[in-house]
Amino acid sequence: MPRGRRAGVRRYLTGDHVFAQLIRFAAVGGSSNIAYVLLFMALTEIGPLAANVAGSLVSTVIANELHRRLTFRAAGGVGWFKAQCEGGALAMIGMLISTAALAGLEFWAPGLGDATQALALVALMAAVGGARFLILRVFVFRA
């Protein structure tokens, strides 16, 4: 890619428009998922439940801070504690929705295959992630 084009792409991705924020939101989400998996794997000796809780807490804190500083560039206007409380509450709501959806699928459609169930969960998580992005953008970080 030519140098001028790279600079233009970089400028675009570091902008404050909604699409650039959405790209950064997805990158932060992917990074925090990787952090979760690594932490989970490192802590499996203490048991999968404890490793899951620790991985979830740490990766959520990391994601909330990266969203505050990088995704929405709100570090000057939104404090760390507020970002953690509100972002953490949204993450917990998302987890409750996905858990309820899995239970609902099992109850209302017990014959679904694993692939269909996984596809439904991916679609739901995409919707939850989109809603989380909009709520963070509009209400928490006011971008």
C-alpha cells in the first residue's frame, strides 16, 4: 500500500466518526477475548469456574478502560470508576441475556444441533455487542 494511502487509512481509523469507533470497539473486544482465554488457561488449576470469573472480571476491566481511552477517547471526560461501573453493568447484562437465550433455546428448541445453537448464539452476541456499542457511545462515553 502506498505511503499516502496508509496515512489516509490511519487518519480514517483514528477519527471520531461512528464507523472508526465501531472498528476500534471490535478490535478492543477481540483483544479482551484473547486476554480472557489466556487468563482462563493460566488459571484452570484453580478450577474452571474460578478461572472463568477471574478471566471475565479482568478482561472486562481491560476492555472498559480501552474503550474509555481508545475507542471513544473519553478519558478526559469520564472517570475510571464510572467507566468500570457502567461498562461492567452492561457486560453483566449482556452475559445474562446470552445465558437466558441459551436456556431458552434449550427449553423451546431442544432438538437444535450444536452448529445451529452456536449460530443462534453468535447472532445474539452480535446484537448484544451492537447494543452495547450504542449504549456506551451515547450514554456512557457520550461520543
